[in-house]
Amino acid sequence: MPSARARSIATLAAFAALSCGVTSGCDGCKPSEDPAAGKPAAAASAAASAAEGADGAERRKRALPAGDDRFAAQIAANLPRVPDPAILAPEGGGAGVELDNGTFRDRAIAFVRQVAAGGDKVTCDLALSSRRPFRAVVMAFQEGKQIARGEASDAGLCVALKGAARRAVAAAGGAAAMTSALAGARLVVELPDHHESMVESVERPGKGVELVEGLVPVRVLDKPLLARRIEDGKGYLLRVIDPRHKGVHKYYHAPADRFERELHTIYTASTALTLLKLHAYKPDERLLRLATEAAGFMMGMQSREARDRTAGGFFYAFDLERERPERRLVVGTASKSIFTLLELHGVTKDKRYLESAVLAAEWLISMQRPDGSVRSALTGQEGGAWKVQGKDSTLYTGQVLSALSRTYRATNNKKYLDAAARTADHLLARIAEKGCFLGDDYRKPNPISSSWAVQSLLDFAKAGGDQRVEQTVFRCADDLVKRQWRRPEDAYRYGRWQRSLSSSGSGWLAEVMSEVYHHCRKKGTEGCDRYKDAVVAAIRLLLQYTYGPESSFVVKNPQAAAGGVFWSVRDRYVRTDSVCHAMNAYLNMIGELGDGPLLALPERPLAERMALAAEAPGAADAGLPEDEGEEAAAGRSGPRGEDADD
């Protein structure tokens, strides 16, 4: 279990990796391959001047990972030219005044700005003492790129902040560059050993906004805030649609402001489905038109080749450079396309969408085994042959079960209900043997796979009316509710599920729980609010993974990133399904929410937090989730093409 100090260093490392990789020239890389978006190789640089001596340098080597020296040369060369102002006390004193969290952050940012502006005197009104010396880190970001970093330690907070600020100025080029560099940058100030971190506010320049492990936390959730984020998310989704082909990108690498050079059928389907939900929320013919155009791209990616038994499957991706589809047909892609096509048929009554969905359902049946399990994909080989990918995936099994159940409800053709029943029996047998917390050939037991079992069995229960299946849905949904992190003192994790570390996974779980909540209400079952509460908690979490004015300091183009839900603290790219799942949960729930505060996570008093950090190092580590530091259950450990949405 990582210590608080190690987590603070990891947060700084994430900032460094995000910024230093922006100029790496890896334009052809996917985010998971991009140095700017992958796991950081080294922490943000610690700058040392010759004046600090060998002892100070040795202490820094012990405190920070190897390779943390990106700005060392600039600092050594420029620090002598950076003014070293005298620190004055404010008029009227101020010692002994107990500061609140907000005031402390505002004053800390203002003080660092004073130092960065030059001059021979600065005023510091940060009356705070600690048994442990203050280690201050000051960073500066401009257009998503980290342009400066400085670190210093001292028993006095003002002295430590001044030293870190001067080194940040030196890292940016010294006194001559102060006006052109740091003046136009956003500052991040951290006191890692005292569990304090802040970023300079965009909406209140010169003031501070709380950071928790690299996130701007959402401490109060209400309906107006959610309504604003729905509008932001809508704007983001409209920007990911390719203007020529009408398909949708999977990744937007926000730190570098670029999309990958592929369009993905399943993400096009997910986006179109969310646009239809937005149209139902607030009717807008433009959204309906864009959904139909996206469906045109999807149907253009559907195989019609009956001779090789691929007819009905959907090609996974379209290569924009080669101008051709990838020869890979994934059952998840067909399943989620069916969801959208059936919804679009229900809205427009255009039979083309139903015909395409039925053809896809026929292909899904061909990918079933006699026992109801599912073959995952077909991959085109040289010479034209197709290779079957046969490993077991709970995610794909659930997607196929949902798609066949929905096709039966749309057509009333018992063939699809019978096929769905085979897969439902297979899934129910696994639950009877393993319990509700499921894994598969690709993943250890995790909430994403488990939630697909819940969603697919819910779809099957709606299609067939089997009360035994419905009882399993509620039992397994309750199992997931119990696994949600709900400690109110932990704003970083509150609302997250253990072993689901990505925004895509959290969004999908919120969407599933919102569907369970509505079904519970419709059936008149008691205790439905437990599902609603789980969704509200997850929504709060998702909002602090959403790019907005205050959280966009690590992106090149904040306007383009606005409304995007980034993957994780360390991986700040946006994956389209993260936005779609979050939006679906928002839209499913906003009509169920009251007008007052829905959830509040008060911050501990500043003096209490600082005292705990000083007197009991590591106290804040107690009770961390067991999965902290693991890869996200959805996305990284499955086969290519299998994500929370694939």
C-alpha cells in the first residue's frame, strides 16, 4: 500500500509525464502508447542549485525518483539572476490567526505570484507552523505543457514557498523571462508532506483551487451543476464526430490536442445513442440528424458478405490514412450497434435500422456456442480467411445477451429470445458457481464484468419476464453497491468501485445502476434509493474527471477538451465511451433529482489536516482500497478491442 508521500510523488510524476510528452512527436501513437499519456517514467524534476550544498542534493536524491532533473541545468544557470526578496509580515500582524482552507490556498498562490513577479520585498500572511519542515513544490503550466518546476524545504512555510517559486522562475528562464513565461502560466503549488495541493484558478486569477491527488474535487453536487455538465458533454460529443465520414474517434489526446487516426464503429454507436438520449431530454432536430448520419457510417461498416459467414458483423475500426476498414469483427461492436439501431428505429420508424439490427443479431447467433457461451471476434488473415477468437469474456457474453434480448423485444421473434435464453443460462450457471463478482479469461473478478452480467440479465428479464432472473439482477446489483467506495472524508475515491480505476468503468457502472434503479421503481420494489444513491455518488466522482476551466491546466486546448471525461489521473486522454456512459447516467437520473444539494463532502479544517500530517505521518493512508495502484479493470487487461464499451 503506497504511503501518502509516495502518492504525492506519484501525482507530481503524473504532471511531469503529461507535460514533457506533449512535444515528443508521437503523433501516430494511441494514448496508451504515448509518452504524454502513459504511465510516467519519472517524477517531475527537482532543481538544485550549487548554493544548497551537497547535503541538500543528497536529501533530494533520497526523496525523489531517479531521473528527476529536467530543469536542473536551467535552475543552476539562472537562479543567481532571480531576485531573492525579503519576506515581510503583513501590516497588523496576523500570527496566530487560524486560516480556513480556501483562504490558505488563495494566500499561498498570491504569495508565489509575488515572488515570481520580482522585486526586493514580498509580504507573507501564511500564519502556520508545523513540527515537520515544509517541502514546497511550485510548477507552471502553459498550453498544457509544464514549463517550470522548483522545489525547496524549510521550517518556515513562507521561506519554503519563496525558495520553490524562485527555482520555478529560474527553470522558466530566469528574471528576464518572468513576464513572458510565468505571468501567462497557471501555477500548481504542492506541500506533499502536508497533504496540500492547489492549482491557480482560471475563474479567480491569483487565487487557489483545491487539488486532491491531481484532481479538482467536486465537494458539492447539485442539479444545476449536473445540467451544466450535460451541456458540456453534448458539446464534446459533437466535436468527436468526423465531419466527412460521420464516424467517431475513440481517443482524444487532450494534452496534445489531437485525435487518433481511426474511427470506431462501437464508439459511433455509443455516441449516436447518447445523442438520441439528449434529443429525448431536450428535443433538438440537429441531434437527431447527427444520430442518423452516425448510423449511416455504422451501416457502411457492416459486412454484407454471406459467402464467408461474416454478414451482419460490423468492422471494428476505419483507418483514416488507408481509407478502409480494419478486418476485425467483434461481437461487442455488433451488440452495441444493435442497441443504437433499435433505438433509432423506434424514434424514426425507418425500417432500414431494424433490418440492419436483425442482420447483426443473426451474426451474433452464429457466434454462439451450443452451451450459450460466445466467441469474441473474427480477425481477417492473409489470403482472406477468418480466425476465430474464442476466449471467454463476461463483457462480450453480457453484450450479446443484451442485444439478443432487445432484438426480441423489437421483433417479437422467439428465435432471438431462445438464443438469448441459452446465453442467459450460461451466465446464470457461472453466477451460481462463482458468485456475482465475476472475471473471465482476460480479467480477474472485477465490477465491469459483473455489471455487464447485471445489465444483460436485466435486459433478458425485461424480454422474458423471468422473476428468477430478476431476483438475480437485484442480488448482484446489491453486491456491487456494497463494493462502492463511500467514505465521505475521501473525496478522491468517493463513489468509485474497487478494481474499476478508470472513468469509463465508473461511468458504465453508474449507467447500469441507473437502469436498475428505474426498473426497481417500475416494479414497485422497496429500497430502490440504494441504487439511486450509488449513481449520485458515482456522478460526483465522474464530474471531477471532467475537463472544465479549473481542471484543464494540463491540456493544450481547454475549449476542445471541455466536457471530456478523462481516463484517469495519470492518463489524461479522453475516451469517447467515458463521456457516453457518464452522460447516459446523468440523463437517466436528472429527472429523479431534487433541487437542493444532492451530496456534500466537507473538507477537514486546515489546521486539523496539517496537524495530522505533522504529528502522525502516514495517518491519512489508513483504510485505502486494496486495489490502489492496479490497472483499471476495463480497458487495459482485455484483448484489443475489448473495453468497457466494446
